[in-house]
Amino acid sequence: MEVQLEKGVLNTLEKLPEKIREYIFSHLWTLEDPYSAPDVECLHAKLQVYRMHIGRTYTIIFKIYKKEKLVNVLDLMTIEQ
């Protein structure tokens, strides 16, 4: 599947140090096969919205569009948010 990032996610990534950005990107690309990606939890099955924890610091929210073969990363936030 194609992985697409929302503009807000890109803006958040730009503000992070390079080492952390690389770590997050390595997790984001596992979403090319979202059903076998680690640390993924379904938030809403009917809407196909999921959450992935990245380490103990970050969380991403994403939606799967099966028909379009697309994973859209909606939000990137710290776990505290």
C-alpha cells in the first residue's frame, strides 16, 4: 500500500531532530503492510482508523483505504497528547 502523510504530520516531523525523524520514518514505512506492522491498535473498525505507538514517546493515527490501497497518516503526536 502507498503511505501518504498529511501536511500537519510533515510540519511536526520538520520540527524534530534528524535522529528522531529517521526513527519515526522507519516506523511509518512499515505501514506499507499495515496489517502486519508492529504496535498497531484498531480505534474504529468500521472507519478503518488505527493507532501505532512509536517507541514510548510518539503515536500516529492513520486510516486505511482498502479500495485505493492507501494508508493516510492523519496525525503524529507525543503519547502525552
